[in-house]
Amino acid sequence: MVEDKYAGISIKGRTTVTVLSPTQQTIKYEMVDGKGGYATIVEGKVTKDER
């Protein structure tokens, strides 16, 4: 859990990285909403280029 500042307000968030394989990962960043749950802000998939 990290604490970020947005518009001068401290907001708690968390980052989740899931390794699917040596060349693929998923990434998700969530922030605490007003009800104490988490709202997804950014979600993505990473594929490493095999060179």
C-alpha cells in the first residue's frame, strides 16, 4: 500500500503485478474509494519483446 497526493489530498492506493509467464505480466493500480473499497484507476498488460 502506498500513499499518494492528488490535488493536495493524501490518498491510499495499491499496485498489483501478476506474472503470467517470463514474457507477460498484468498490472493494476487501485485507489481507496469513499466507501473503503478500491476503485481501479489503471489496468494493463505487458508483453516483453523477445530479441
